[in-house]
Amino acid sequence: MVNKQRLQEILSRLPGLRIIVFGDYFLDNYLILDRSLSETSLETGLEAYQVIKTRKYPGVAGVVTANLRALGVDVVALGLVGDDGNGYDLRNRLVESGIDVSGFLQIPAYDTPTYNKPMMREPDGEEHELNRLDVKPRAPLPASLEDRLIAEMNRALPQADGMLVVDQARSLNCGVVTDRVREELQRLAVAHPGKILVADSRDFLGRYASVILKANLSEALRAAQVTRAAEESAAECADRCGRILCGRTNRPVIITLGEEGIYLRERLDRPGSVLPAIPVSGPIDIVGAGDSVNAAMGAALCAGAMLNEAAFLGNLVASVVIQQIGVTGTATPAQLLEQYKTHFET
């Protein structure tokens, strides 16, 4: 456990940091529907849902930026956005949050990646999510855009304390982080050993080298190309994956285990360990929890925290975020100190 004085010291350093968040930015577009207002389409005879309100938030990499900003970190957004309405909304939401978007490239004829999330409000007042409508890249990223993104990374990194890579694409080389970009990230990690570079990738974590890896257990299994044995605990499985991945990258490996905590492997020649999660009571919402851990741990490492200290902050942030129901939450330093008081000073 990190004592209160050390926690305050780490938190006090965060506003002095400048961190790049590079990767796939989506617009989370919530459409609030009211069932009692539904009409029948004259053309199709189908129910025509009626939108009574919309909510728009930066999603995926944008969730990481929101968590960093809540901690007081100066954030640089690096990615692609279309020259369309969703791109306008996404860019504006980032600017409103105080994020540097000078490296956020606006591309004509590019559909801004968007998660359209219809939320149906039933007559009893309850809301539930209907099938999501996804707009995302499905063709390989052109070399010309790779060139521009690589140039922006090289421009921004020397002035930053670190970079968090958010690799969301499910199709190889169709997102912002392509194989060529990953090669450049490896080169930058070697060229700038004092910078913190952390990669979080849903499907392609095994293609990274020379950077810190952050994953949940299913992502770690895919990256390590192993199968969890029936008798293995989550911690044992994470340790097996951690050994493999740390051996490939020669860098620390972080694997989130939900309510069981966070697995850490700092070096191949040292054993891995699990830092237990901070228990919470009542309803929880785990949406965005992994991104909040990514932001908190990346920021703490940039602030000079040890890996176990960064993981403690990650667990603390997650315990605050998952108690925020129906939203992709964030945690401020004041909320973290209050949560610390509740769990460790009573």
C-alpha cells in the first residue's frame, strides 16, 4: 500500500506533466429514445424511434484523455478525425477539455470513427441500450497518413514526459496504429529511454516491442498466444502471460484482473505480483475502467512513481470510476484522497 504522504506527492506532480495520447479516437454518440413517442413509419410499417436528446463524448483514446485531464495532466491528442459533423463534435469536445489538438489530423473524405449508442427510455422510465451502430475504418491506412502520424509523433515526443498508445482497431492496419507505426514506436522507445511509452491494444499487443504493455487478461492471452488452463487462477494465468510478454519486450507488463486487482511484471528475472483491487460496495459500472487504469498508471510512471505505486493509483482510480453508474467516469485528486481516507484511514 502507498501511504498518504506518498500518494499526495505523486498526485501533486501530475499537473506538471505533459502526456501524448496517441491512437484511435471515436465519438461516443448517445441517442436517447422515448418509447412513448414512437411512431409507425408509413413507408416500412416499422417502429420509428424518436430521439429526444443526444450526448456526445470523446471515446476510446478520448476516454484516456478525459481521465488524464481529471488528474490535472496536460494532454496532447494525436490521431485522425474526419472533416465531417462527428469529427467537428469530437474535436470540439477535446478542445473544451483543454486538450492540445495541434497534432489531431483532420482528413477530408474520412468518416470519423463513431459508436452510435441508442438508449431506449421505456414508459416506466428505465433506460437500456439497443444494438450499437459502429462507424469505423475498414480499409488499410494509406502510407501518406502513416507518414503524417509518424512525423507528429517525432515532433511531439521530445516535449512530452511520455506517450500512451490506445490501439482499438480490430482489423490489422486499418486503425491509426499500423505495423509500420508500431515499428516507429519501437524506434522512439529505444531512442528516448527516459520517456514512458505504454501500449494498450485489444488485438495486436503481441506486435509491440520495447514499450510497457498494458492489457486485460483476455488481451494478454491473445498476445502471448496461450490458452488458459482449466485449473489456473487468474493470477497464475497472468503470470504465465507476463513471463512471455516481458521476455519479448524486456519492458514491464501490466495485466488488469478486474475485481482481483492488477498483475505486475517489472522484469523477466524478477517474479510477478498481484496488487489486490480496492473493494467497493453497491452497484458498479465497469465501462471505461481499463482506460482509467491506463491513464492513472501512465501518469504516475511519468511522475516518477515505482510500478507498484502506479498500480496502487490505478486501483484507487478504478474504485472511484466503477461507482459512477451510466457514464464513462473519471476521478479527480480530491476524489482519490477521499476514497483513500474511506478505505485506509478508518
